[in-house]
Amino acid sequence: MTVIRLARETDLPGFLALAAEVEHWFGPMVDDPGFADAVRRSIARATALVADGPGPLGALLFGGTAPVYEVHWLVVGERARGTGVGRALLAESLRRFVRPPATVEVVTFGPDHPGAVTSGARAFYTALGFTPGEPAAPGPEGGSRQVYRLRVT
């Protein structure tokens, strides 16, 4: 059974293991001290979630200020993709952190990025009601990015 819970400092290795699975899409994270620091800050602010089932199946970093919130990072491990873990993480983040009316934004792959189809991210966000917005700055690996938005009423 998958349990979605607030992340703890002891979850940092799990975040890094998940990051290692997606570095080919997002660029280097595991050896980037800035990434580990961002995870630690989010854990300290109680805006980081983990999907346990057993071990880390996925993780999410959330932020923003009402009325605009942001999914900073959402990753589901390869072994759990397509099982509802990403949907559960996002649903829990909306329940815990968002006070309607609000907008939730996420920057994901642009339509021409190699990970756009392979990762399923664009289809995932669209299926949950997010709509594509304007292009965003390219990712660290040079790939295109796009903002997606969800209106929460």
C-alpha cells in the first residue's frame, strides 16, 4: 500500500535516488548541492511529500504563495509509474497546501523535448486538468520547458 506523507530529513537519500532516475530528462541533480539544499529547505518548511510503498516510490516539492502555488518538483520512480502515485502526490499537495480560489503552476517539458512523450509528464498534467501556458526558460540540460496551470476553485 502506498502512503503519502510529509518528508523527513532521513528521506533525502530517497529523493536523490529518484533524482538519479530522471537526470537524463532534467539535468544533473544528485551531485548538485543546490538540489539537496532545496530538498532540505522544503522538508524544513513541511512542503515536501513522499510516497512510501515500501521505499520511496515518488516525491514532490511544493511552494508558492496564495493565490499562486507551484509544483517545484514531482518525480515518480520507474517501478511505480502508471500506478497512481503521481496523482496521489499531487492530490495530497492540493489538499494540504492550496487554499482556493487559487492557481497551481508547474513547469514541465516543452512539446519538442525528448522527455515530453517518454516521461508522460505533459499527458499526466493534462489528464489532471492542467492547461498549457507560455514557454518557460530551458532546463539545465537545454531542453524546452512550458508552464502548465490548474485553476482550483
